[in-house]
Amino acid sequence: MTNAIEVRGLTKRYGDVQAVAGLDLDIRQGEVFAILGPNGAGKSTTVEILEGYRSRDSGEVSVLGVDPARPTRQWRSRVGIVLQTANDAAELTVRETVRHFAGYYPNPHDPDEVIERVGLTAKAGKRVRQLSGGQRRRVDVALGIVGSPELLFLDEPTTGFDPEARRQFWELIEGLAHDGTTIVLTTHYLDEAEALADRVAVVARGRIVAEGTPATLGGREAAKARVTWADGSVETDTPTRTVLELSRRFGGEVPGLTVTRPTLEDIYLRLIEPSAN
Ligand SMILES: Nc1ncnc2c1ncn2[C@@H]1O[C@H](COP(=O)(O)OP(=O)(O)OP(=O)(O)O)[C@@H](O)[C@H]1O
């Protein structure tokens, strides 16, 4: 399978701060890839370099076969971007804004379909200025997808969304992924990464410290299970055996029984501990 993105040995320094410190990354065509990591880890810097909006100090970068340090107009039209901060043409209506942006692209989607897809049909005639924060964010997403990009970058896309809007947004992303769009998203929501991503990478101190599917990241699938009951708790590789023993001891139902494995968040927090790598 072809890679949509290939990065080797990427570095970027701002004065004393080594924001990106030798980062390698492969993102396959058609996959949803989530980049996780604490504040200041180097995620936005990396993504902005991939988008062609920030220069790098060293390393090899290929995005849809092009070096983003030398972007062409044609390449730009294949890449959709949803930035962290909204670029508001606040006096225009939602429909005018989306139509306006559609005009920049050679093969845009129908603006009204895009507005429908982001759930703003009822607000299409409203000025962007009059929308709530979460609704404006949906306008940003609409502008990111109106050019029918092959590759879509989403930087913390659901910050400020209410739970229902997040679920709707997830469905939108699943639909785009289903249509074959490669999607790269940064997020601080581990449940979002788990719901959407085929693979995730954890960035800490400018490097990737772990990479894998949400189910297997950091050895998650092999991690011990915790069996807890009314008056006890153990960590074990063989939770079924533990439950059978408990059942025998209690003569049937085990009071207060739960069996849990580490969540993606548990694994993530372990991975970003300074002592972990
Ligand atoms: N334009 C800049 N000038 C100087 N330092 C910068 C600049 N942009 C980022 N940095 C620094 O580089 C480091 C990485 O920042 P970056 O924004 O890439 O992190 P991030 O992982 O995206 O964080 P967040 O989760 O908070 O968005 C930080 O220490 C930040 O302060």
C-alpha cells in the first residue's frame, strides 16, 4: 500500500526549544491516523510542517508524494486543513463562506451538501459571527472538506463541541474515511482517538514514543486484567481462572465483580511519563 505521508528524522528548533527531535512517521493512504501527546509535545509543529505552513530544520518529508516545503497549487488543492483557530469571514453567512471557499478548488463538493454534512443546514443563512463556538468549528470543518481533499488534517477538531455535536462529527469523519479520504487528526480526547483512528501515535518531547492500533498501543492487549470484587482486587494474566475460583469460594455469584483492562487513557498516561522513555 502507498503511504500518503512519509517522514524521516524530522527536526525543528525554536531558540532553546527542540520542538521536534528526530521524528519518523508513515501514514498509509486511506487511514485515519490520530496524533496524541501532551501540550508542547510538538504535534502542531509537526502537522504544520506536513501542511506546508512551517519550515523544518532537517529531515525528509513527503506528503502525497510532494515535499511540503515546496508546495504547488495543485498539491494544495488535494490537501484539506482544519486549523486550531477559526479563520472567520464573520460577516458572511455560512452558505456564502462555504461557496466562497469552494471557488478556490478545481473539484469542489456542492457547498449545500457540505453544509448538510456538517449539520449546519438550519444555520446556512446566518452570519458566521452569530454562531456559537461549536457551530463555528463546524464551519471550519466545512471549509476543510469543501475542496474534496484526498488528505485532511484536523487539529483538535472537536474542542468546544457538545457531546451530541462530537458524535455527529465522528460520523462525518467515518463517512469521509469510508469515501477513501486519508485523515490525520490531533486530539486530546482519548475516546475520540479510540472511536475514529485506525492507528495512533503518541508524541512526547518531539518524538514518537509509541505507535499502534488503539487496541494494541503500548502493549495494551497483553496488559494484565484487574479483577475486583466486594472485598478484594488482584491484577492477573488469567482473569477467567480468578473469576472461577472466586465463584467457587462464594458458592455462585461473586458480589461486586468487575474485570477491567487498561483503557487507552491509562496506557497513554504511562507512555508520556518522563521515566517511561
Ligand atoms: N512559533 C513558535 N516560536 C517559539 N516556540 C514555539 C513556537 N511554536 C511552538 N513553540 C514551542 O515548541 C514546542 C512544541 O509546540 P507545539 O505547538 O508543536 O506543541 P503541541 O504538541 O501542538 O501542543 P498543544 O497540545 O498544546 O497544541 C513548545 O515548547 C512550544 O512552546
